[in-house]
Amino acid sequence: MNPVIIIPTYIGGTRRRPSYNVVATYDHVTPVNHQGELPRCLMSLRDSGVDLPIVVLVVAEEGYEREAAAKVHEIAEAFSETLAVTVVDDEKLGQLYLRAEVLGFGNLRDGVSLTGYGATRNLGLIVAAAGGYSECIFIDDDEVIEDDFFVENALYGLGKLTPKGVPILIKTGFFIDNKGAWKSTKKGRWYDRFWQQSELFNEWITKTMNGTRLSRSNSLYGGLCAIHREAYRRVAFDPWISRGEDLDYLLNARMYGGDVWFDNQWSIRHLPPVNRTEAQRFRQDIYRWIYEHRKLEFAKSQVDLLPIQPHTLDPYPGPFLEHSITMRVFLTALLRSIGRPRDRKGYFRAAMTARREAKIYAEMYCMRYYEFQIGWPHLVSALESDPLTCSILTGAPLTTSAD
């Protein structure tokens, strides 16, 4: 085994500016003049004795790319004596684009970038491929490792077969919050009657945590997942998903004949800063679920894709993949506009606008993922055998002549 740890970090300007790009809106962004959570994350890796290559992907707000890169390089340098940290920033991404064009893959820009959750994860997969790593372990910068056997647990079962001969190529674990809870602690309100994500998720994970160590998963944590080379060579993340690129990857894997496995003994502590407003999150969720529904409907018409029936993912996220998602959006927007009188008009108007725009967005971009995915295995194959790409992304010395 030859694993690498990939950590995306999200950095913005000194003042928070609202983003109207649904793909480039993140749960938390660290101001460029703040330390943020990354040093704490790296410190936990060091203190847990993790001895693996670590790659930090710098996702910067437009106009702050250089400042963000300088900041992350400084943080990485502070750990240089104990951790092998490589920083992939906007400059290296530009070099990657130029190399991909030489190799005949100019369309790499469509789905591999430092903008959006899915495209950033794809960049992580490309780094793993170029570096010759057999396993890619994703964690996020707002997490800390408290398990001295974190890597061993991450790799447990990966690349092996189940008793029924099914390969385990993608796996996830679970988050623990600052109080040690692994369930969602968000309390449901009456106006969320049709949007009970937390309750349904808790129902699923409770059963899973009480089952066998490895079981077929209904969920995937992007901040705690391990992907074997045989999986990341075949399946890309969707760069056009607004949020939930991790759960979307589970759906992609199933459509292409794979699956995700849940390990109820692999965990990480999740300590995020204060989240953005619930209205922003709801807007992205509208885009997300309507997009997912459209994606699964499209897949049913394709002979080379395995159809996914929403009820096979009950209790969560099945109900949000059903045709009723549009009605769920409408009723939740209506009830929230009543239940939150301070935001009544603005909340309802914004939600209804997003609902209409989300359908248009899904129609526009759903097909683009499948077109991008068709070329993904060829792209990965070309870049993983290219010494110059490896040198660009990992800093490895160039020992072989390249085009």
C-alpha cells in the first residue's frame, strides 16, 4: 500500500463577500489574515504519528490566490521537520493545465480545478494518480485526528474482497463532534417537517453503527473517505454539484458498478467554525437535490449505467432523490417563511427563485458530468504515467525526459 492524505483548505478575503456562484459557495472560508483550522489539523496528524505524504489543496477566493498560497506555504513550512507536506495552489494548477493541453487533454479544466467541492476533489485524485499513490485518503482542514491507528483504520479492508467476492474500493467512516456525538445534534423544527435530513440520517447511521464493522453505505463523508486507485481511475467527482459532492460520488460509483463501504471503527473529530446562514445552505441544497434527481432520471435512459432506485437508499437520502423533491422544496420554503418572520419575504422569494433556477441548472449541467466522466479514465491514465505531471504536482525530481 502507498497512500497519500489530501486536505482541501478554503481561504477568502478579509471581508466575507456573498457568492452567487452556487458551486463556489463553501460551508466555511478562512480569512486570509487568520490562521484558521489548518495548523490544528496538521498538528493532530503530527501528534498521532502519521507518516504519510500530505497534500494541501488551496481553494482561494478570486483575487486572493497569491496571498492564500503564501499563507498555506508558510503553515506547511512550520511543520516541515515532522510532516511531508506539499502545497498545490493556483500556480501549480496553471502548470497542470498547460501540461494537460500538451498531452491532448485540454478539457481537464472542465472538471479539475480549485473552484467548487467536486472539482477540487478531482484535483486531489489527479495528484494521487500522478504521484503513483495506490490509496487517496481525504480529510478536511477543520478536523483533528485523535486515533493513533488512524491510517491503519483508513486502509482496513480497502482493496480486499468481501466474503461474497465484492471488492472494497471506496470507504468512509464517521464524524465525532466536540461533545463526542456521532449523530446529528441538529434539532428539527416544525417548519422543517418536509426537510428532515438530520432525523433520517440519524435513523440510518444508528443502525449502521450497530452492525458489522464494514457494511454497504448510504452515505459518504468527503472529509473522511479512502479511495483505492482502482476506483479513482474509473470514477470522477461531479464538478457541477453545488454541495454534497461526497454523497454524489457514492451515487456515481453505484451507477458505474461500484459501491461505498462504511467502517464503524474509523472516525475523525469534526470541529467546524460557525456555519454560514441556514438560508444559504438551503439554497445550495435546493440545487443539490434537484440536480441529483435529474441525474438519476437521466441515468435510467443510459444502457451503460446502472439505474438507482431512491428507495434503496432509505431512510436517507432516499426521500430526497424522489420525484417529490420539488414539492418538498416548495413546502419547506413556505413553512420556513412563516416560521422565521424576520426573513419571511426574502427567504420565500430567494427559495422560490432558487427552485426555478435549480431546474434550469440541472438541465444544463447534468449531461456535462457524464460527458466528462467518459474521458476520465483516459485522462487519469495519461497523467499517472507522465513524469512531468508528477513533478509539477508533487515536487518529485524529474528523472525521465518528457515531451
